[in-house]
Amino acid sequence: MFYTANPLNNQRLAEFPTLSTTDIQERLALAEQVYRTHWRLLAVPERAAVVRLIAEQLQANATTYAQLITTEMGKPIRQGLAEIEKCAWLCTYFADHAADFLSEQTESTEYRKSYVRFEPIGAVLGIMPWNFPFWQVFRFAVPACLAGNVILLKPAPNVPQCSLAIEQLFVTATKKRGVFQTIFAEIADIESVITHPVVQGVALTGSDRAGASVAALAGKHLKKCVMELGGSDAFIVLEDADIKAAAQAAVQSRMNNAGQTCIAAKRLIIMEGIASAFLEALRHELEGLTVGNPMDESTDVGPMARPDLQQQLAQQLEKTLQQGATCWYRKNESIDAGNFFQPTVLLHVPPGSPAYAEELFGPVAAVFIVPTEDEAIVLANDTPYGLGAAIWSLDWARAERLATQLEVGFVAINDIVKSDPRLPFGGVKRSGFGRELGALGIKEFVNTKTVVIK
């Protein structure tokens, strides 16, 4: 069952039954028919025109979509509006650049002519999470769609109305069903979708456990996949950093979306010489946060998306404290209703504890104080994850040198880690493989075809 429950009070608002095997097969058949007879045959500029229409509708109805996000998963309304605006930017960017990214590339060889084409492969199945219910979908779907593929979306069970709203955007813009379809499928049905001949690619954003399971299925059936998985991003602050700016960014990164983001600054690694000053600045920023009703435009931190997520985070925190960590900061605001978790910062986190070894998916940060930059790098890399990292220093050359030593897919210097339509995004180690976005991302789900003429 897919259903909407408001995280502010856990009131169930709407329910959607999972599809039967027959229903799923009908959607797969429609995807194949539309792909083979219509969508792949369009020129890239024609597909781009459709994506531009979607961008216009996102902008025209931004408040409606943002309220839907807030209702389904609790994101503060300001952050929901920013998510919709970013989706519109992505659509416009790829509509402007897709034809260039996908143009034939001529190579100089002994042949009379030799070139490389980038052609669609079929349907791409997206298994997407709830924490960015519009952005995560658009991030995988728009580039793949502009490349000529059709899209099948298996959304998280707690954001069904967001997925249906996105499907309707595509239906309205294409004036046709089948280019983008939502599949309310059980986990047990996913293999039957992956095995269908029209499905030639799988994109998953989620936990490393889910990624390992789906990647195994994709590999079993020889289907290309891109995995964007969990993270435990390091946020390194060197002695010569702008401390105030770094503290502001740390709180922004860790507490955005109630801490429910894979690229949040989860481990703050601070040089010993500036630790006291940084912690003072960090406390000031934390005290300025407003925790409350996510529909209120003044709210910075809303409820977590589901009660079970709140409970899991509480268990990880308690276990970490039992193993010797210190609760350095906990916001002192009690809210009786909803899935609220007060912003928290830990010190003296021991190796092997949940806050050290696991991903904490909520508003809890761990601060580590180290004497040297070498120890900062060792600590930053001492994790099974490798999604992103940030380095704060006014010495750019020094920061760039350290960036080469970080085992991650994205390094931000004097900024927070954030995905950008113009740049490839993804991780290494248990944070996944493959890339989304940018010129590289649009080519993940294409047939790179070589043609030579003798």
C-alpha cells in the first residue's frame, strides 16, 4: 500500500493500492509501444520542447507542488519551493544543452568516416526515495528522457501524490501516456519489471543496502544501472578558514530537510587550534534555528518524514552515547505532536559507534577535533561511504591539494556539497557508482554506437 501521512501529526490522508501483476505488465507494454513508435523517433529539439513546457508548469505552480512535498514528507515550505525551482532549472538547462551533449562525435582515423552516436536504449526504471520527491525524480528522469528513453518510476511508498503529480506534468506536456509512468509496485515485483525486455536501465537513489540488492538484480539480468546511495560526508575546517561562514554552512548542510539528505555534512572535522571558536560559532547558528510547523515560512527544521525514521535515529543516538560520546548540544524545544527530532551535536564519538560508522539520517552531527590536516584526511576517509566532502580554507591551493586525497565523488571548497545540473554527481565505495547530471550523466543510459565507413 502506498499512502500519504502528514508528518506533522501522522494523520493518514490518502491511500493508493499497489498494482497487480497484470497492471504492471500493461504499463510495461505501453512503455514499449510508446518508446518504439513515438518517443525515440523524435529529434532531440522536439523532446527538449516538451521538457521546457514542464519547466514552465513547475514555475507556474511552484507553491502547489511545494505544499504537496511538505504535506507528504514534512519538508519546510521554503525548502520545498527551492526544490521545485531547482527542478525547473534542471529542465531548462538540459533542454538548452541536450542536443549538444548528444551530438555525433567524429573521430580522425584511417576510415573515410568514423563517428560515435548516442542513441536511446529503451525504458529506464527509477527507484526513488522520499526525501527529495521531485528533485531526485527529475535528476534521473529528465536527462534519460531527453536521450530518447521512456521512464518508469517506482516511488517511495510515502510520497505517492508527488509521483503522480510528476507523471501528470509529463502527460500534459507530451499529450500522451507512456513516456513517464508511475508504478506502485511491491519490492517483490521489482525483478519482474527489470527482466522485461524494454527495461534496459535502472537508476536507484537510496540506502547502500537497497542499492546492493537492486544492483544484484540488474547485474543478474545484464541491465545497466546507476546507484546513488548513502553518505557520511566529512566537513573539514582548517585553521585559516572563515569560521563564521563555515559554521553557517555546516548548520545549513546538516539541518536542511531535517537532516534527511545523503550529502549533508554529517561529520564535522575541525582543526584543534580553532575548535573553541568554531564550536562557539556553531552554537550561535544552532540557536537561531526555528523548529516547527513546516508550512510556516519561518520554519527551518520540520518533522522527520516517518515515525520509524525518528525512532531509528533515536536508537542510533542512544547507542552512540552509551558507547562514550558526549551530547554537546541539543536544542531545548519540546514539540508533543509529529515526528520532530531536535537538532543535536555530538563530541567524543568513539570509533565503531553508530555516529562514527553508520549514516545518521536526521538532524544529528558529530564533531571531531584533530591536531593535523593529515589526521583530518585519514578520519574523513575512515568510512565505508564516499559521496561528498567539504574543505574550508582561505588557501585554495592547500584545499585543492587535500581534495585530491579524499575518497569521494564530489568535493566542495568553501561551500556545501550540493548537486548541480551542470556537473556530474555520484559517489564511490558504498555510496554507489555511475553519474547523474552534466554531460556525463545524460550519457549513462544511451547506446554509445560507433559507425565507420571504409
